[in-house]
Amino acid sequence: MRVFVTGASGYIGRRLVQKLAEEGHDIIMILRNPGAVNGITNKANVLIGDIFNRETLLKGMNDCDWVFHLAAYAKPTSLDRDLPYRTNVDGTKNVIEAAVNAGVKKVVITSTAGTMGFSKDSIPVDEETNKNLLYHTEYERTKHLAEEIAISSATPSTSICIVNPTRVFGPGKLSKSNSMTRIIKLYGKGIWRIIPGDGDSIGNYAFIDDVVTGHIQAAKCGRSGERYILGGENLSFLELFESIGEAYGIKRKMYFVSRENLKRIASMSGKVSRLFGRPALISDNWIDKYLQNWILSSNKAIKEIAYRITPIDEALGITVDWIKSGRHRNGE
């Protein structure tokens, strides 16, 4: 297949390009900075540009069979309040319009499981559980709007589906979007000792290899207009750090940080942000989000696109071995 990829310099995007190259696909990546993907593959063509340039997008998608749209603004905060909307909504619209005009057969939009909403009464959430949500963050809100555009833009000749990864971890670029793996690394070094809240909040943790394969499976057999949660196992913070410790063979003494103290940290981060003119590392709404229960089901993806979940112990073992090998220093 001839494949066009946005967001190839990101955590998931880099791994996806590597997997597509291994499978022998012809790949075109659109990048503002070609140097950002040095070494990931010599089997991909680089098109210099971004998702705001419609002519460049159309040119790059010419004769393409698939488009994977992963480029997004995913940081907790932005000094430019319009940037998340421009990137996540307008950018997605540009990508889809170019794909339709170029006659692309399949478009896979990477969203987030955050658009599904959190769990109520410990009931697992799926693609149809929560309707008319009030979103915690601007990231979730703009990704939801992008999903609406994607679903309404499919045509008989251009099929569009959406994948919704949960909290992704595993080998790969240790970027801000790979924060979970960074935490795993810091735990191993004895630096990360924090458990948010009382440790009982549940999240869903997906292994990067599963998520990448899920993207490709969605391109092969995902139904147009459908969303697919690409997740893993549901674990409380206590269970997660116990599993990380077992993967290292180390049991660290951990310290609980209350919601109130987390909010104080967010307040200080906001003050530092305003003082130095850079986005805050954390915000109140992100704290509120992560202290909810996010119990998610990937059953639809398992049934419809043959999605597979690697057991958490196996996935953490692979991740810890990769960290110990030192390959993370090269973003491998």
C-alpha cells in the first residue's frame, strides 16, 4: 500500500512508520522538521510541510491508499489558547478534505480514549457508553470535535474510522506524549515515588506494539464512521506501580499525594508558566481527569479489527528490558 502519515515524529507515529516499513508499505511522511525522524526508517519519503498547508497535503496524498492522521496538540496547557483548536480541529479538517479530494480509500484518525468519558459506578466504558459529555480538558474537547468532523466527512469512496488509544507505554521516543514510559524509567531509578490521591483511581494502560498494530488493523478492516478503543488492562495506581516494581524486581516505598497537594503543585506550575512564558506542565483539569476511574473496554476492537492485548506483566517486562538496555537514549 501507498501510505501517508501525519505526526510521524511523535511517539506512536514513529513506531507506526517503523511497522509499516517492516510490512513493505510505501510511506510518505509530512514533517516540518525532517531531522525529527532521523534513523526511524530509510524506507519512507519525507514531504516538508504541515497539516495547515492544504496544497501540500493534497500533493502528498496523490495515489495513496491509506492516510494515518496522528498529528495533534496534546499538551495539558497552551499559551496560545487557539492552538489546540487550530491543530486538532482545523488540522484534521484539512487532512480529511485532502484525502477525500485525492481519492484516498481509507483514513484512520488517531483520537484519544478521553473522548469516551470516565467510568460511573465502576462500569466499563465503551464506544457507546457516554453521550453528550462535558470534557475535562481542551485536548479532549477538540479531539471530540475532530471526531465529529471525521465521522460526517466519510464518502462512498473514502472510508474514515477513528482509533482511541488509552494510556500508552512501551519502547519508543521518550517524549511528553510517552509520559507513562518516562514514569516507568524514573521508578527504576528510584526517582518516581508518587502515587496520586489514594491510589485507587483506575486507568487503562495500552502497550505501544498493540496500539500500532491496532492502527494498521483499523486501516485494513475498520468500518467507516466507527470508533475503536485501543486499550489494555484496567489497573489502579496501586496495582500499576506494584506491577512496575515486579518488572524491575524492586519494591519502592511510595508516597501518596492528595488531591489538594496536587492542586497546589498545579497552581505553582501555572505561576511558573506565566513568569517564564511557557506552557504549564500540569493543570487543575488534568488532575481532576486522572483522579477519576477510566475503566475502558476494547471488546469492539477485538471483535471487529482483531485487536490483541498484551498482558500487562509481559508488556512491562519488555519495556523494562528496553530501558535497561539503554536503547531509550537513542529513541529506539
